[in-house]
Amino acid sequence: MGKKAVCLLSGGIDSCVSAFIAKQEGYELYALSFDYHQRHNKELNSAKKIALALNAEDHIIFDLDLEKFGKSSLTDFNLKPERDHKIKDIGKKIPSTYVPGRNTIFLSIGLAFAESIEADAIFIGVTSTDYSGYPDCRPEYIDAFQELTNIATKRTVDGKRISIVAPLLKLSKSEIIKRGLDLDAPLDKTWSCYYGREVACGRCDSCILRLNGFKDLGLTDPLEYEKK
């Protein structure tokens, strides 16, 4: 029987490339996305397209109402995600787009799913280099969740490992994009903008990081952006 992986698939570049790395490594793929009532839930349409491109065995979109927990500009529509930051200023403080406990919730559900299908790994596309300042994207967080995983399930207590794999953790956005292009990942189908409009805004932190990544490679982002 082949090895299985649960891929946390948001619809953005990072999760797309992470999942395509899992595919390259020969895993049987099970995609898991979350509708947490996010402002940019347009990304879920991208997640569906990516799951199809991956030839995933299954793609579950888990409904999870995170707007009940704390204030985030991704779930509270009275708040606005930051815009027009200089690239050097992104990540210096935790932004309003931080959703309390988001990756911990996602990984916990991913862990339950992984154990239920006897998966060997969970792939998550976090990066600690070009990121927005979220505390749950750091190497020490991934290491800590691995330690938790090792003692948290029947499968791991019985001696079968479930690895938390964050293959992009130390890569910059341009390096992630380059890796995705090398893997023929459908980056044109991904979505990054926090505003979730018909076309990307080009001004939120996520858009700025994405655009800068393509620019560093001397490439044009295939995504359409609002005219300034």
C-alpha cells in the first residue's frame, strides 16, 4: 500500500506548491480546505481547481465559523486588511489579518483526518521567510506541533509516525514560485488577495508579497490585478 498525505489546501501559492511537492514525493493525496467564513473565500474556488490538477483522491472543504473567535480583518467585515505597506515593513508586527489559532485549528482537524485514513504525513504550506508576521508560521511552531502529534493519536502512540511536513518553511516567495514552476504547479489558478474581489487588489500584504516574488524572478504574475 502506498504512502498517503493530507494536504492543507487554501488556494494560495504556498499551499499549492506544498501539495505539488507531496505529489512529486509519491504520496497519495487527500486535500483538505476550510471555509472559515473568510473575506476572501474566493480562494476556495482556487483550492478546488488545484485539487483537480493534483488528481487528489478526495477534497474535503470543512465548514468552520471562525468569525465567532476574536477580531480578524479576514472574518470581521467591519475591519479592513492593511494595504500599501512597503515590502520591508511586512512581517514586523502581527497584522489585523491574523486569525486566532488558525493553523492550530487547521492542523488539529488535519491530524484527525490523517489518522482516520491512515495517512503518513500532513503537508502545510507555511513559510517563515516571506510571511506576514503570523506566529503560527514559525519553525518552532511546526516543531512543537510535531511533538504534540507524536503523543496525540492512537496511530502515533502505536508507533506509526504522522509527519508534519512544511517544505517551504525556509524559502522566500520567489523561491517558492520558482519551485512551483519547476513542478508545473498551476500558479495561474491560485488566489492570494485578502479582499476576494473579482480581481486582486495588488495592495494588501498578501498581494504585495506575491507580486514581489514574481518580480524578483523577472516574471509577470499571471493573476489579474485592479488598475491603480
